[in-house]
Amino acid sequence: MPNDITLLTHLRNLNQPALEPQKNSGPGFGEMLKDTMQKVNNAQVEADRQVERLHTGQAKNLHEVMISMEQADISLRLMVQMRNKVTDAYQEVMRMQV
């Protein structure tokens, strides 16, 4: 059973002002999401360029073209999964009762 001194200590801590939020010098979530989407787009554009080079005969190595296409595909799949997770988390928060 807690003693009176412990209870008084907790009550004093409740009266103290809340700490100021820390200012984060790093990029925010929106900025990170924007950068990720830009990287996925760049991978898609590069894969399209590689395929176009293959069709015109400029690219001789089919393996590099396939690797570029797979990297773009994996990046896009990851982005879709991230979107799904964020959407699920948002819906879960909205279902919470206050």
C-alpha cells in the first residue's frame, strides 16, 4: 500500500507544467513520404528508359534491363504496402472511442 509521501510526490509532479515538445531537426513524415514516392517514380522512369533502349537496340544486356524492371516493381510493391499499412493505422485510430 503506497504511503502518504509517495502520493504527495505524485501529486506535486502533476502540478508541474508539461514539457515543451522537442523540435525535431530531421525531416517529418510527410517529407519522408514525398522522398520515397519520388524515388519510386525515378525507379519506374529508369526502368522505362532501359526497356526503350532495349527496343531500339541501344541496350545489349537484357539482364540489366530485367534487374531495373524488377527493382522498380519491388519499389512500387513496397510503396503500396506502406500505403496500406498507413491506411489501416488511420482507420484503427478513427475507430477508437475517446
